[in-house]
Amino acid sequence: MAVTNMFCSNKEPLHRLKTRPARIHAAVTLALLLGGGALSAVAAEVAAGAEWTTAGGTPQGTRYSALTDITPDNAAQLKEEFAFKTDTHGSHMGEPLVVGTTLYVVTPYPNKLIAYDLTKGQTKWTYAPNVSEYAKGQNCCGGINRGAAYADGKIVFNLLDNTVVAVDAITGKEVWRNHLADPHTGVTMTVAPIIAKGKVITASSSGEMGVRGWIQALDLKTGKSLWRAYNTGPDKDVLIGQNFRDNSVYYKGQVDQGATSWPNQRAYLLGGSAAWGYLSYDPELDLLFYGTSQPGVWNAEMRCDQAAYAKDPRKCDNKWGASIFARRPDTGEAIWAYQFTPHDSWDFDSESESTPVNQTVTVNGVTHDKLLVHFDKNGFAYTFDRATGEVLLAPQFVKEVNWARGVDLTTGLPLVNEEMRVHQGAVTEHICPSVLGGKGWEPASFSPKTGLFYAPTFNLCGNLETLKAEFIAGTPYMGEALTIGPATDKSYSSELIAWDATKGQKVWGVKEPKQIYAGTLTTAGGVVFYSTKDPSFKAVDASNGAPLFTTPLECNSVGNPISFAGPDGKQRVAVFSDDKCAANTSPDGEHQTGKGGWVHVYKLP
């Protein structure tokens, strides 16, 4: 489940001109664009430089910028250089791209692509595709779009109605399109694609709609479909072959787990487990990583009743919902997988990004130096050996987790507190974390300079009751009533944490009274950027969390900040803000009288 702008403020938007460009200078050399300093070999592998060409900044999704102009000493001097309005209502989730001297924005439905000329301070062109209006009603969360990717002269992104488009980055003309699914079936697409080895990797959303999640590859040059892998069902559908490994002891040697852990074929065909979160790619091991959403229907007892669960819990795991996959981008073949929350009844989907890093962990005398780090909604932070899928560490990363006592690293199983399971016709109270998770889709960033991850987390709990649900094609298939409220410590709603994934420890944290409902950005200058529901855009010192910069936004931001070099070679930071809390919105909540979303760009004087 992805709940967009649940905690919206009603602050009156600031009054602005449509664009407010400042003076733009001539371009300088690449050395200046890279901040004037040489990067180490490790940093160069995982850092974005003058441009920001994929959602996570790098294929690995580190959301780390090599630019060094902005530092803890001068971040307080940041000023807004300009802002421009997208003229599109709704949640601007995702992030802009920057290629050369052009900034690109994909809006929420109707998914316009806007090219903004940074040298002139004005819009160059807008690509306005035809998108089925029906798709907007099928999406759980307001017609959002999580971003685009650039390669080979093309901006590639998904339309909500399951069409993937490639647009010429210079002219704004459509190069190709491929329609992958019918929105009338309940499928929509909100994911930011990733490009690896000449292939566009994308995936389906709408895990709440009684659909079966999948991931798919298209040819970057032509848009032709190359392969599709489902996330539930028998091995032949999931593209699991003889090279596959599951490091949970109790599964070794088993086949067709994506089918046998469901009560019947109909169940896994309606099994949700979509892949709407952020994808990452490790060029070193040639592995694609992504997480899947909660298994559908949300009512776990409709996926396996209490009697069957008591007899054999492993037959009720509902794989591969709430899981992570490692696949080959050339073929889609699954190399390994791991299920974080078997038989999920808490909406602990695993859409949170998984980030490959080269750090060292020694377990039982064995050294692992190719890691994968994942902060799961279930409240535990997992450090894997990304080559094998072995779980090395899995401590809790938020203060209050009570659905499980921990993770057994021998079996890979969570140690579930059975009294916290959710049952039909009864309310289970104060489940921690809530359905928003200890951390949700909001992506963390990683600094190779500090060796730390910077993750936005929630301090929220909730009540859940499952209900009987009926499947009707193209309609929500959930079966759950929920409430979200504060955790035991009511003094904060979110905490930005700095996390050492080699030790499984929090290094420092910044507690926020309002939710952090967007991702983070870390820079080589030693600054971490994020936004809160105040609504504010903020920066802190990457070494200790000391506050450096705060500026108000006219409305909430659910967008992830990026950094890039402007035409003058100087570092900028950009972030979206919404119109979701704008005054004078329409009674139906569609914000047709709101002011539309904004892109804000900041720089040093």
C-alpha cells in the first residue's frame, strides 16, 4: 500500500509568478561541473555528477551527488534560484532529471514531460501524451509517477495507463511507445523505469486491485518487449531456474514456491505482489534488484485460513509477496529471492529500495564485501551478501517494533508475535510499525564518503481488522480496515537516521514532529537534504545531523531531492512541492482549483 499525502497540512500556498529565473551564466569545463575535486574510484562508481539521469542518481540508486560546492559551512546561505509551475494537480512524487542544461519533469496524471531550459530560465517544450482517463480511477494513490530515466538520447517513462514511452530528449518528439496492460483489469504503472544494458526495466503497480504483479524488459532502441517475469505462481512464470537459490534453510530444494504457498491457482493469480517501488542495478555483478508489494488480498485468512496455517505455516507464506528478487537483466532469470514477511497480514510490502554497496561485513569468520542494504516496512534493516542473497544482519531500525521479536538469521524467518496477527472480525490494536512501515517507499541515500545510509523513518503504529472481500475485476480487492496513530513516544512522527549497515546500528537521528514523506539526498560536500510535512525543505550535516538549512515550501513535498551542476558549473539542489494542501480545492478532492505543483531550485549566492 502506498498512501499519498495522508498527513497534508492546509497551509495557504505562497503567491508566486509562473517562473522566477535568476541570472544564468555560461557553461564551464567538466572539471568544474564535477565540483573541482577528483573522486575516489569507489565514489565514482556510486555518485551522480553534473547530471542526474536516472531516478536514484546512479544505477545503484545511491542518491549521492559528487558535487562539493554546498558544505556544512555554507548550506545556510542557500537561496531559491527559481521555481516553475507544472500546471498539473496532485502529488509530484519522484524527482526531476537533468541532462546537459535541460531539466526534465514527469508530472502526475496526465503524465506530461516538461523540458526546462536552464540557460534561459524557461520551458523549452512539453510532451503531452494521450493517457486513458480510466487509469486514474484505477490507481490507489492519485495518479502519481515516480520518475523517468535517460539513455541513448531518450527520456523513458511510464504512463499511468500502462504505456511506456520514449521521447527524444532534444526535440520532445515521441520515439516509440509500448502498451503493456489494460487498465480496465486494474493494472496501472507508476514505477520509475531503470535502464541496464540497453534494456528498459519496468514493472506493474496496483497490488491492491486483485492483479498479479510482474516486471518486464523492453528494448531501449525500439520499445519491443523482451521478457516478462511474474512475482507469483510456478517457477516457469516467475523465471526461476536451476541457478536460483533461496537462503532460507527450510526452502532448500523446493520448487514452485510461488504456487504451493498459496491455497490454489486463483489465489496466486489475484496475488498482488506488484513491483511499484524503485529498482536498482549492480553493473559489477550484473544483477537487477527490486522488492514486491504485499500479497493480495490483504485479508491473510483469505490467502490461507487459520486451520491451514496452524497445520503448516510454510504452506501459507504467499510467495513471492513482500519479497526481494535479484534477476539478470538480459533474460529476467531469478538468481535469488528472499521473503521478508511470510504470510503478511500487516501490509508490510517490501517496495523500499535495495542498494548495492561495497562495504565489508564478517559473519562466522567469513568476510562479505559486496553488500545489498534494504530498510523494510516491517521495521528491520537487512544487510545481504548481494551475490548470494544470504542475510548477514537484520536488526530493527525504528524504536517500536512489536509484530515480531526479531529475525532468525539461521532460518531467515521473522520471529512473529502471534498475538499481533490480524484476524477477520477482530481489531488488533497498536501494531508497530503501522501500514506506513518503519520506512516506506521513501528512498534512503548512501554516502561512500561517510559509509552511512540516510533513511527517512516513521514513528507510527496502528490498528487493523481484516474483512471479507469479494473479487470484482478492476476494483479494489483488499479486505482490511485500518487506522494510523502515534507510537508510544508521541513526541515525534518521523526520524531521519544515519545508519551503519556494516554494524546494523543507528549512528545518529533527527526527530521530526511532522512526517518525512519523501526521500533523501546526500552530497560529497557532507550535506543531507530532505523534506517534512511542515511543509519545509531541510539540510543537515551528514556527519552528525546538525541542522544547516530550512526553507518553507508552499505545500507538501513527496518528491525526492536531486543535485546537479547548472550552466555556470555551480551546484544546485532541486525538489518538487505539491498542491495537495492548497486552499480552494474542489469538493471532490481532485484539486482542480489548486495552483498545481512546483519545481524549486536552490543554489549558493
